[in-house]
Amino acid sequence: MPGAPPQRAKRTYQRAAARKGHILEAALAVFAERGYHAASVADICERAAIGRATLYQYFSDKHDVLLALVEQIYERITERFAARTPVRFPADSSAPRPTREASVAFMQHRLLGVLQAVFDDAETTRLILRAARGVGGVVEGALQRLDAVILDAIAGELRGAIAASIVRPLDVELTARFMVGGLEKVVLSHLDEDRPLELEHLAREVTLLEAIGILTEPPSSPPSSGVDRNATPPSAASAADD
């Protein structure tokens, strides 16, 4: 039958892709649980309920499994960032500046989107922040590309906020690295202590903390009625009279 061989090839490809995905899913669980160096090919095969020969049909060794896993995570996170709705700010620079409360809410919402794109589950987070670190070689290169994508996402949010007068002019790259480094430490502490990672709470607290230093200062409030801000406090005036 014409067309049968292509259909058969398609089904074969789909089965192979599904089997490879199943192996990577098992490897993610094993690496996150035991760490890369302590885990073995046998551990992965046991978790995936397959024989060694099956694993070696798709991967040359444990290192190859880890590289494929990191590349898969990189592609998934990159796709999530690409799918995010871009922020469009008014072109009119004379438009009223947002209130401090609105600025905090905006930054919190955008930061939460970044956190959800990266730290979507504990196993993936353990792998990219700890289990795969220090392996070296091409795996380290893939992790560096992943780090760069996350930094670019944070930097992009900061640039947009600066353009909207939500954030003061600052060193975007330095601030992005500061934020990402702090976030990674907080996330790791939650994982190491088996505490649930509440991303909404984390986004809110980090935004409020960063807002102290990066949000634009609100306009000076006018003096309260009948109060001279330069007047000497009564206690000081009394002391001077003495």
C-alpha cells in the first residue's frame, strides 16, 4: 500500500521518542533524588523498568543521559519565556507615572511569571541548581546557556520597567545577577529543608525587598497643613530656652 512505509516510520519514530522521554523522566527523578555522581545507569533502568540494552539504544552513557535532560529542560524553559505575553508601555512619556503600589504589583506579577517558567517542579529545580552542577564539559556549557536565558529574562523585565518609569535607571546586568543569585539560594534552602516552594509568596517578598532599592522615589508630599517642616521641635526649643 502506498504510504504505508512512511506511516510505519512515523509510528516507529513516535514510539522511540516516547521511550526516550520515559527514560529521561526516570533519570530526572533519580538524579534529583541521589545526585548525578551517586546515581548509576542501573538506578535509571530500575526506575524506568527497562533493561540496560534498551537505555543504550538511545544513550551512550550516564553523562549522555544528563546532557539530553539538561537540553530538554533548556528548550522547555526557553519556549515558556518565548510564549509569555510581552509588556507594551505607553509611548507617551508624559503619561502619569504609576503609583508605588501599582509598580510593586506589576513587578511581582512579572517576576512570578519568570519563577513559574523556571521552578515549575522540585525535581527539575534540584537538577539545574544542584545535581547537574560541577559535572563539567558540555553539560556545564548547557547549564551556562540556561543561566543566560534566565538572566536575560530578568534583565528584560527590568529594562521594560525602567522604560515605564517603574524602576529607576540602574545597572541592569548587575541587578539581574543579584536577583537571580539570591533567588537560587532561597529556592535551594527550601528544597534542602523539604519545605514547600510557594512561588507567589517568594515573588511578593522578593519584589518588596528589591523595591526598596530599585523603584523610583514617589514625588515629595506637600507639608501638612499648619506644620513647618523646618521648625525646631518643641523639645529642642525648650532646651534652647534653658
